[in-house]
Amino acid sequence: MSAAAHSATAVHAVTALPAAFRTFLLRSLTLAVGVALLAAVPMQRLGNDALRALAAAAVLAWLASLVGAVPVLLARGRRMPEAFPNAMGSIVLRLAALLTFAVAAAFSGWFPAAPLLLSMVGIHAALLVVDTLFTHRMLRPLDPASPTSAEDR
């Protein structure tokens, strides 16, 4: 398969995602990077290792957020009472992914544990806002009068 065909396949895969999920990806990535940049100012006093830990924390917290979005994405098109297990599963999966990533990164020895874990907690707390908005948008009851509710899913 040629490079152009791979590129076209990748573009089609991204455009096939619901608009709400593409918005979630963009907002969550922007927020994770923004919080990491804000935290870099005080973190630089702890040295380059702490900055590396901050960068790793931003990536891992963002990945945990994406993992938590999977049950919500799978429940699209369902009304809320039916999709409630997916919403709760999203919370549990996100937390399990975050804890797994945190433990693995802290015990890897590649990063200082304190800056890594504190950064992960802060960035994850900020990402919970975007995660909640995405869950609300994807699992809200369908409004037949609204032309955008069907397009978003």
C-alpha cells in the first residue's frame, strides 16, 4: 500500500469519528499541554528531571482520559438510563488507567516520583472537566427537534 493510500485511510478514520469526540480530543490535548506549561514555571526549580516528569505526567493523564472515553464512545446513540453503565464504566476505567500509568511510571525509575505523581493528579483533575463535558454531550437524551444532536454522534 502506498504512502498516499495510508494517508487517505488515516484521514478517513479521523473524519469518521463523531464531531463531539474530535472536539474532545482537541480540548483535552490542549488542556493537558496548557496545564503542563503553567506547571513548568514552578517545576523548573526542581530541575530537568522534574520537567521530564511533568511532561510524562501530561501524556499519561491525557492517555488515561482517552481510555476513559472509550465506554462513552461505545454508548453513543443510547439514551441516558440505558447508557448509565457506560458512564460509570468510563469513570472506573479512567481511574484504573491513571493509577496503572502512575504506578508503572513511578516505579520505572525514569522520573522522580513526587513531581510525577503530583503533576498527574493536577492534570487529571483539570481533564475531568473536559471528560465530563464529553460524557454529557455524548450521552444526553436525543432531541429529535435538534438537527445537531444526531450529527454529533
